Amino acid sequence: MKIEDALTILIPLWGRDNCTQNILKFMNDASVPFKIIMADGKGEDKSSWINTELFPNLRLEYQHYGLDSDINRFMRKMYLAFSSVTTPLAVMVDNDDFFDVDGFIDGVRFLSDNDDFSSFRENISEYYGGQSMYRTESITLDSPEERIMELFSLGRKNDGINSAWHDICRTHIFKKMFKIMFKSGNQDFQLSHSVNKYWSLFYGRSYK
């Protein structure tokens, strides 16, 4: 499989149109080779300016899900969006994030060569200061229980600062997580954020 056919970048939207315009311009200028899904939950359809005609260097798909009126509607949007992903790998990016395309390429290659790893992430840094935002280490223990306890211990050691939001992950893992979050009726965003930190560790090791 070609590298560009292995990963989908999923960007959930809720307003902040200026940020969306900035990241689309950034990705278009960088000719990001991966498929990009913009999953919009703000209410109004923005397909008139989020499209490949205006951003011709992108493999761009705009999906409009109506209004994310509560957390469970957001979970529904994410579940449906990930259900439409056809690549084996996916990554979530916010519309105010900027990323290094080569880092994503490294992640695709790593996960393609290491079936025992479920996720991959390189450094996440502040845009202006360059300081590392998420201070954690790779989790390479054998069992899910050991991996979860290791991340819990790392979180305590590093003041609890860890996240999996920007991890490249195997797509079926995202699909299952958001399906459960949606079907359960969850209205607690912090719960979903916490679940996401640990979820991929049930399926394999995590490179960070």
C-alpha cells in the first residue's frame, strides 16, 4: 500500500472558521498527501468554501453533521466520521494545530512495520515557545493491564500531562471507542478524553 493511502487526517470542526481557513491553507501549501476529513458539527453547511476546488492540493472531504448541541451529538459525529474512514490508520487533529508531514509519514511507516504497536506519536510542541506539551514515554509492556498501569504511573510522575489526541492509531480502534462513547449516551467530554488516553493500550504498544 502506498503511504498516502494508509492514513486519514480527521479534523472535527465547531466554529473558529479563521482557524479552519488557516489550517486548510497550511495543508494546501504543504501538499499534504493524505486524505483529510473535515467533520463539522457547528450547524451551517460550509461546503461552499471547504472543498477541493478552493484547495486543489488536498484530498479533502467535508462532512456536515448538523449541530453538535451536546457532547453525545459530538460523539455521534466522531463515530460516524470514523465509520467513513477507509484507510487502516487515522489521526485526530484540531483546526488550530499545525503538524510536520514527515512526522506523519514516519508514523505510517512505523505502524506498518510493527504490528504489535497500536499507536504512534512524535513530539507535540507549543507553536511559539517550542516547549513539549505532552511529557510521556513509549509504552512497550506485554499485557494491556501492564501498559495501562505504566501510563498511569507516567501520568503521576509528569503531573498528569499526557494525551492521545494527536496519536496516529489503527482506525478500527477509534471506531470502536467512539461507538461506545456514542451508544452509551455519554455527556462527559472529560470522560471521553480520559478514555482516549488509555484506549489504544488495550490493543497494543504505544510509541511516543
